[in-house]
Amino acid sequence: MLLGFCHYAASQGMTFQRSPITIMTQSGRYEFMVDVATNQSQADFGLRYRPQLQPNEGLLILLSRAAPVPISVSTQDVSIPLDLLFIAGDGTIMEVHASLPTNSAATITSNSSVGGALELPAGSIARYGILAGDKVIGAGFGSS
């Protein structure tokens, strides 16, 4: 199924770099392989048209790590249930939003300037015990 998405994204002129990241929580280290959106077109395309995500996959929206800004995310045209993390430029998780509604035009905007946003399969926040203050390492955030 992922190959179908990659083919569709490529046919739309959209390609994503993939990068490993680690989320450090009080309960442990959790590894993910994420697509990285580094421009607004990629961020807008996001996870649209993707039929599913594996538990260790996601989308990292990385538009402003060096110069943090408020970031807004919507799930319009996204059929996958998602959790959302807003991440400071140093990799600190600033906000967690569990179980976003699918296919919603409503936007969720970070409460402060952030370096990125991470969309994960719904249930990830609860499964891994992800809290504000935890760390993301990789894709330019933090160090191990």
C-alpha cells in the first residue's frame, strides 16, 4: 500500500525524504521512520491519499526548525486517524494532541512558535506515553 502512495505522490510531483527519528519518553526510546515535509507544498499534501500508516511511521513537518513560527495542521482529505505533536527547535515536545478527527477542515495551531509538527498514527501518544517535555531526536532535532 505504501508503494501505491509513493507512486501517487510522485505522479503529483511530490516526493518526500524519509528520515529515522527517536522519541525519548520517561518510559523509553521509540524509533520511527517518517516522511519529512520541508516546504509548504509537501506540508499541504501531507498524508492525504495515503491509505494507512504503520505504527512506526509518520509525517514530520519541518518548515521552521531554525526560525520557529506557529504551525497549523488540518486533516482535510486525510482518512487516517492521527495524533499530533508540536516540537520546539531543540526537539522538545511542546504540545500533544491525541486522536485528531479525520477529514476535518478545522485547523490545530500550535500555542507558541515551534520548529516542527509530527503526525503519528492515532494511539501513539497513549501507547508510548508521549508527554509535553519529552524529546524528538533526529531529522535535525537534538542528539542522542
